[in-house]
Amino acid sequence: MDHIVTVQEAVTAFADWKEPTDAELDAIELEMPAILADVDLVDAQIAALESNPTELDARRIRRARRRALAARVALLNRTAGTSLTGDAA
């Protein structure tokens, strides 16, 4: 019995859709500060879960949450002008 998976991988190995487009890479680059802030928030939450959470851990999480929210607001403010089309805003 031949497996089609190996044939499928050989057929689609060089397909154009396997690589991100320039527009997708630009969108990722635009969102990178928000992504990194979210990673910092998750890191702070994981650190608090690994031991008994202290007041310092709670402050670290609050600070990371504020940075993540600020990064999201900044991202929305940057993209708000570019995503609106037409006269209605």
C-alpha cells in the first residue's frame, strides 16, 4: 500500500502559497510589539504559577498586562487610518 502523504509533500513542496507573502510579513512586523508584549505577559503568568505567587509576581503581571494593552492600543491607532475605506469613518 502506497501512502499518498509522501507524494503530496513532493507535489506541494514548491507551491507559492507555502511561503508568506510580503504583505503578510509586513503585517507580522507591524504587530510584533504587541506580540512581544503578550509573550512577556504569558512569561510573567507562568513565573507566578511555578511557585507561590507573591506581591512582586502580582505587580509583574499587572505591569505586563498594562504593557500588552498599551501595545494593542498603539497597534489599533496605527492601523485605524489604513483600514478605513470610503468617506464613512
